[in-house]
Amino acid sequence: MAISTAKGLPRLVIALVVAGCAWVDLDLKLWQLRDRVIEWDAHSYYAYLPAQLIYDDIRLIKSDYRFDEDYFLFWPSSAENGGRVIKTTMGVAVCYAPFFLLGHLYASLSAYPADGWSPPYKIALLIGALFYLAMGLELTRHLLARCGFRATTTAITLALIGSGTNLFCYASQSATSSHVYSFFLVAWSMNLVLSWYERPSFRRAAGLGALLGLVSLVRPTNVLLWCVFALYGIVGYKTFMSRLIFLFRRWAQLLVMAIAAFIVWVPQLMYWKTITGAYFYNSYIGEHFFFTSPHILEGMFGFRKGWLIYTPIMAFALAGLGLLRDRAASLRWGLIVLMVLSIYVTFSWWCWWYGGTFGQRAMIDLYPLLAIPLAAFVDRVLQGRLWVRIVATGAGSFLVWLNIFQTLQFEEGSLHYDAMTFRCYVKQFGRMEKVEDFEQLLDHPDYDRARQTGQ
């Protein structure tokens, strides 16, 4: 009885995390607000769907789509040929699509405007984010089980990932950002990586290629995930050589994998060709990576948007990388290389704090993989002495509370979206209401200077 109960713990945790995010959605009722849910980057992610399926105007030339004096439904960029091009790639729109269609069906059959922006569409997108969160956590559970972790370890790890990191924020109040969709796709992709290496086949190669293509279509920097695939199973020189031979003998399947990934990108290439006249187009005009001056220390530990400041529980995951010699050793070097490259690339972007967001959102995409070293750390703690388990339980509980509290602070505005400082953080710590000198303690970034110099 106890064994069967333990086996059910991970799915109970998943249900509770999803229910918590749903509670936030129901409490905030963001679908009632004009400029929430479909906001900021989501304007671009989402634009493909109503532009093509409702307005039959993927070129965005039939109207300026002005909602009122200061609000536009679409935010296109101008290409050199005068075309109005959607800035982001269409991967997130692919993930939105099933729920967009459900929202459109409901709006069409009800008194709500079937215009793409009325409450049914927003509610459908929020439900969609909860679905992808649940599936992403379930696939992460499966990944951890395949790595040999016990149900109790897996349940604790999922609880920490789901409620102790900024994934919680990006599955609820900021649900239309790309990250919960990447989380789901990365978890699925990594399960397929393991499946392909266990039993290579053309079918699995095609599926893995398509998934890795889609996750890079969601966020192009996710192409770095190929590192984990390429380095899987390598633990030393001998395994490196045997891995090269293994892959060389399956060159045809690797070709199928690459073709499948390319096919996923074909609609995007055709869109760019239609709008801009070029198959490959950089829509981030004037925005660059500054690879010679990455902001790694600020990005990891700074109070403006430091990853380990606002998601400190991930320090345990990084510590767990050293424990993968014993558990999931086949993934160890792939994870280490991926983390090094991801941190370098992420914090080389001109806007290394990634705009007005909670925490370092760019790192969320890696959480299904970081769940593995985090689980290794949790497993080591569970095998430790009683006092170690007590201290770790207290620390983990505090960090989960801190994450949820700071998520609510962010929504209330008492945790500033891009201008926090050490002094402001310390003075505001544990307070929901803004301190009197809140504004004076902030340090607003110079976006123009950062765009031009990376500083």
C-alpha cells in the first residue's frame, strides 16, 4: 500500500502545481483586462493566428488594426522592402493553435466578438498554458523515472520545479510567454533522445528531429539542445569514440532527423519569403548579441534580474551536476556543455535582463533537464542524516514560499520588473506594499545604450 501511494506522489504534485496556477488565473481574472494575457512578446507570437485565420491578412496590409487611439492589435516590424513582418518566429503560435481554435469556436457561437481578442480567446490561451504545464511536468516525471530516481525523489523535484521557480509565474500570470511551451517541448524532446538511443529507428529519428525543430522555432536559441543529443552517453574518451562510430553508422537516420527539423521550419521560411522577399530574415533589427562582453555575473547574481537571486532553488540543481557521476551519467557532459553555452549566449544578448519580467525567464526552457541534477541533489539529501533532511526541508520550503511571494510582489509592482537594486531588494524583502522610497531605490536600465553597446 505504501509503495503504491509513493508511486502516485509525483502525479499528485503535478495536479497541485497546476491547480495552484489555475487558482492564480482565477484570482487575477486577467482575461477581463484589455492589455493582459495577449501582451508584450505574446502580441507577436499570437499575431500569426488571427492575421491568417480570422482576418485573412498575413501581410497585415488591409488595415492598421487600431483597437483605439493608443492600442493596436498587431505590432509588426517594417522590412527593407516595406513589408510588415511579425517579429518573432511562429513556434509559439503552433502551440497556441489548438486552444485558439477552441476559443474562436466558442466566441463564434456566443455573444462575444469573434475577433481574436475577446475573453474566450484569452481564457483558452490560459487553459492551454495549464495543459502544457501539466504535460511538461508529466514528461519531466517520466524523464526522471527513466534516469532511475525513486517516486519520492521525483515528487519533491517536481514540487520544487513547479512551485519554487519562475516557471510558476510563466504558467499563470505570464502564461503566454514562450517559456511554458518550451518547457513542455524540451521535456518531450529529451524523452525522445533517450528513446532513440535505446532503440534507434527512422520513425523515432523523424519525431525527434521534428520536436527539436519545433522547440527551436519557439525560441531559436533552443538549437543548443542538440548538444545534449550529440553528447549523450559520453563519459570519457573511449565512450566519445564509440559514440562517433555509433552515430556514423546511423547517418541515414541523422539525415532524416535533420530533414524533419528543416520541414518544421519551412512555413516560417515561406512566410519570410512572402513578406520580406528573403527566405532567411533577421526581424530583430538593431538588436544583437555582444559575445565579447556577456553579463554573466549580473545575469546570475545581480539584483536587476539575477537567475540565482530570484530563483535560488536552482543553485541546488547546479550543485547536483557534480552528482551525476552516480546517476544519469550518460547525460552529465551534455548537460554541462549545454549549461555553459546557454549561460554564455543568454547573457550575451543586448537586453540580458530580458525586459519587464519576473526573474531570469530565459533559463526556464532548461528546467526539464535541470530537474535531473536537482533530483540527484534531492536524492542525496534523502539519504543523508536526519539533521540534513530537516535543514534541507526547511530551506526548500522557505524557497518555495519565497518564489510564490515574490511572484505576487511582481504582480503587485512591489518587485520592479527591470530596475531592482540590492538596497531596494533588501528593504522590500517580505513586504507586499511598496516602501516609501521605493522609486528612489530603483536603477532603471538605459535600453538605448544597451542596444548600441551591450552595456
